[in-house]
Amino acid sequence: MRYIYHRHTDPAFNLAAEEWLLRNTDEDIFMLWRNDRAVIVGRNQNTAAEIDEAYVRDNSITVIRRMTGGGAVFHDLGNVNFSFIQLGSQARQLDFHRFTAPILEALQAMGVDCRFEGRNDLVIDGMKFSGNAQLIEKDRVLHHGTLLYSAQMANLSGALRANPAKFEDKAVKSVKKRVTNIASHLPEPMDVETFIARVMEHVSAGASGGVQGLRPGEEEEIRELVKAKYGTWEWNFGASPDYGITQCKKTRGGLVEAHLDVHQGRIRAARIFGDFFGVRPVSELEALLAGCRHERSDISGALEGVRVEEYIRDVDTETFLDCLF
């Protein structure tokens, strides 16, 4: 088995690295890695329904879709991610216990009383510190999971604080659960780099070859995959299942209620209702939204030079955009 710990923290690069290694490695892999602040959305989820759009935008939090199923998770540098890639597997069923066992053993060796619970979670005193997901592709298995070590809980709850009541779709929704940081349960304090070293040391015990980084040729290929997929709006937002969204907001001009029909991340149709006044028909404003990405910057560009106040009195463009998310 090849043991990798690399210091790249770009979320798009790291998710692309997993896919590239899964499809191109010629040996089993165990890898530890960390991301800068990001929401990582499950393959089958509606990205817009999983995030608090305003919080993510205001705090410059990256949003990336991964290639495995399951729910959305928040990453920052206080969260350690682990990946197993196993070749030659004939298994056609997901098996979370097999890959989480060495992680549990590593933490237990540090004095943490932890266990596997539910479908795919690792917990301490009933509180989740690790979510796990898997993908079986031909004769290869990717298993990856999070290890909340010293994550910023305010960002975790803020970024994932979307209101599912305003969405109508059949995408998989994240199940919210009480979470905890591993660091607060250790008998002795240690920084995150020491924790990473301890986990790697336990999992790789007795292995020859030591711990490596990614190879230069691999990094070049991974960067190309970022350009083609993980760094694109089409993958991270456009690949969402179709959905409808209803958003109602009280403004200076009255109540504004927006109904959007979204297909592959783009607004297919829009209807604007409310008790507001305007000098121009709101149908013109609805027509401007059709075809836009359901993304603030794209809609803002479509409305450049448009006086929204003429359609909805006392409502400027920024306030109107708030009504659409």
C-alpha cells in the first residue's frame, strides 16, 4: 500500500486528486489531506438546498461537489480527511466498517472512546466527529471520511444552515446531527499536525517505503481535472437535480415572493408575486431571469443596467437578488 500525506489545501484540487488516483493508481492507497474552508456536497444532492448562500458568499467559503454520495459536510484546516483506495475488490456492497476500523483503532490508541454508529458515522458520546462515504467503480473502491479535529463550529453550522422548506426536489438531504471535535476528548493536547502524524503512524505501522506526497506528474494531471471538472460551476452547481424554489421576503416595497423552476442549475422559468407596486410589468423582469444560472453573480450580470425599482417600487437590485436565494 502507498501512504500519502500532501499539503495541498485547495478543495477542488483535493477532490480531483481522489478521482484521478482512483482511476489511475496501480496500488492501494491510504491518504490524509486537509481543505481550506469549503462545503463538500454529496454527488446526488442539490447544492443550493444544502448551503446558506449568503453565509457562504460573505465568508468566501468554497463549494465543491464530490464523486461519492451522502450528505454535505464542512471542511476547514481543523478537519482532517482520510481516503482509502483499494484495487481488485470484488465486493458489490458498501462496507463502511472495514475502512473505518483502523481509524477507530488509531483514535482509541490515543485514549479517545469512539465507535461506529448508524449508517456511516463515527461518534464520541453519541456526537458525530466523522462522516464517511464510498464509491465502487469496477474493481476499485474509494472510501473517504472526515475527522473533525479542531474545526470552527460556527462556520460549520452557518455554512450548512439552508432552509429546506423553500425547496421542492427529490435530492438527498443532509441529516443534521450533534457534532464534536476530537481535540476536546484527548487525554493530552496535541496540534493538528501531530494528530495527523499519529493517525498515519498507526495505519502505516510496519509498512515499507514510508509516507510520500503526490508525484509531480500526478499533480499536473490532477490540475487538468480541476480545470475540466472540479473547478467548474457546471459540476459543482449545474449537476444538481432539477428543483423548484420559493422564497418570500418582506421589503420596503412590500412582500416579494419568487418562484423559480431550475433545470441543471439554470432558471428555466420565474414568477414574481407580491403586494408591491411598479410602473413596468413584472413579466419583463421574469423574462430576464430565464436562462440565468441560479447564481447571484450571473443574475446580477443579467440585470446590469436594469432599474429593478421600475418593476418593484423601493426595491434595488441587491434586495431583489436576496429574494431569489
